[in-house]
Amino acid sequence: MTESETKPDRLLRLKEVSRRVGLGKTMIYNLIGQGRFPAPYKLTPAAARWSEQEIVAWIGLVKDGFEGKKRRV
């Protein structure tokens, strides 16, 4: 079993998502609008949360490059 299969998914607030990915609110929402960033789950009309697993996967995608290119070390 992988860690994601055994560890429950957490829901993150925008502030935590922004800190983890190094982007501000406006850029995050622009990327969501372009379909290039995970959309939040609306818990109530005033509360949105992001899946920690989806954010971690997005970070991995960015690190590898959107076209699958590996970063040179």
C-alpha cells in the first residue's frame, strides 16, 4: 500500500495551499480558471477547501514539467 492509500486526505484552506505552492490567491484562481490547478471543494457558500493529495500531486506535476520533462539536476 502506498502512503496515500493509508493516510486520510486532509482539506486545506487557501492560505495553506498558497504557502505550499508559492502562489498568491489571484494566480491560484487564474490557474483554476484555465484548468491548470485543482479546483476547491465548496463545503458551504463561504468555505472552500483543497484536497491535500491533489495539491501534492500538482506540485509533483509542476516539478516534472507540464510536458513530462524532468528537471535537470
